[in-house]
Amino acid sequence: MKAKAKFERPSINGRLVVLLSAFIILILMLASPIRDLVAQRARIAALEIQVQQSQKQVELLREIQAKWNDPNFIAAQARARLHYVMPGEIVFSVIGLDGKPEVITNAPSATAWAGEPLPPQPWYKNLYDSWLEADSGEELVNEDQTTVIRPNAPK
């Protein structure tokens, strides 16, 4: 009888080498198309976002076009931009000290009209001023406490 040999480790045979080589070649062949597919999908997603933004812009431009088809809107724009007036209206242009027309806004001005007092000072400023007056024995005239005349205020 033949004695059984020790358990032998199977050696790498030719079939396994061919199979592994084919698998590696297959992976290398598919890597480039898969990379291109992922890049194309990202490009498609970016283009879809761009199309949505373009559609929103088209909607906005259509709204603006609809406004410009309204005669009342055109008249309001002519009044604001070109200073057109309706027959019988009297127009006044406010001119600043530099001789240029002043831009009119709805915001309140930062300065007061002639003769109007400035808003009251904070308490600590009043305390400091009174301390300086008492120390010097003279009445101080602070430039901040005088009234301010707007450049375009009536004289």
C-alpha cells in the first residue's frame, strides 16, 4: 500500500494565473468607461441646474416685459427717470450747494432743518460738559450743541 503523503499545499497552477490576469484586464478595461460615465452624470446634473436657473431668468424677464407693456408703468418710469410731467403739473428741482440736482430719497435726512434743535445728548456727555464748565468757570459752547442747517435748507 501506498502511504499517504502529508497534506500538500496546492501550488499556483496555470488556470488560476490566467483567471486572475483576465480579471485584472477586465477591471482595467472597465475603469475608463465607468469614469467617463460618472463624469457625464455630473455634467448632466450641472446642466440641469443651469437650465433651471435659465428658466427662472426667462420668467423674470417675461414679468419685466409684461410690466413694460403697461402704460401706467411706462408713465411712472418716464416721470422718475426722464423727469416728464403731465400737462398742468408744476415741477420743482432741488439743487444742492454744488449746483447739481440732489437725489431725492424717501429716507429721513441725517440733519435737521434750520432752527430745529438737534436730538438730546447722552447723559454722560452732559455730565462731562457740566464738569468742564464748573472747572473752568466759563460757559462752554460746544459745536455739537448748535443747530445744523441742511445744505439745501431754505434761507
